[in-house]
Amino acid sequence: MKCLRCESEMKFKIKEKIQLGEMGLLFGDLPHLLAGSLNVNIYVCPKYKKMEFFDAGSFEDEGNELPQKTCPSCGVRHDFDFPKCPSCGFDYYKK
């Protein structure tokens, strides 16, 4: 898995459970505990120290491959979560 910022290989850090929900005013921790948890894999960029969280279940099932999208400018297919096309630099968020 490559970093979206610098293209370096991200390092797997840990598989963690993140508690969902929030504490309620009336029932305290009960809504927090009933909401369950989410299993995530955490990856870290060695250069920028940025962390990326991925659903642990979906990556085990898919073989660690991200869905692809096609750049409307140059037609190159790449991972869906790139903010810019790695080939031509088309910015998906610029209007």
C-alpha cells in the first residue's frame, strides 16, 4: 500500500478495535457499550508519519486491494482514494 502524499510504501502498524457510540447524559456508558466496535488496520507513512485507517474485515477478504477509478482527464485507472491522478495530476477536488 502506497502513501497518497509521497508514494512511499506504508508500514502496517497494528490491528485495533475502535469503540463506537458516545456517552449519554441519561444512561452514561450504556449507549457507548451497546454501539459495538470497529476492527481497523492502521498503516503509517514512514516519511510523513500520517496514519491511514482501513476496515480490517474488508481488507482481509479483498487481499489488500483498493477499488479502482478511472481518471476523466487521461483515462488511467488507479486507487479510488488518490486525491489527484498519479499520471496526469488531475485534481478530483478542485472545482
